[in-house]
Amino acid sequence: MDTIKLREDYIKLGQALKAAGLVESGVDAKYAIEDGLVSVNGEVAYQRGKKLVDGDVVTYQGETIRIIK
């Protein structure tokens, strides 16, 4: 499980996917999220701008990342 350390209070879902290297661009993140391929804390997320905070867990294509403060 990879981690992303927050610099601020939150990171948006699309940015987190890109920062973790799970997608190559914001456009790739947009389509993955719109297609229902990304889950946050076990629930499918459809909002690219969803705010992720400390403790959130994102799963995409078998890869998992945890958001830490």
C-alpha cells in the first residue's frame, strides 16, 4: 500500500491518483473516476474533485493508496 502525505488539509481524488502514479494525466483520472473504477473507503467515487483527508483509502486497478497527514 502506497501513501500520499498531505501538504494541506486535503487532496482532491484526481490529484491523488496522479500523485500516486496510478494515472498519467488528469484526463486519465477523469475517465477512470467517471467509469466507476475508483473507490474511496470501499465505496465507488464518481467525483474527481472529492476531497480526501487523513485516513482515506483509495483503490484503483488493484492498487491501494492511503492518505496521511
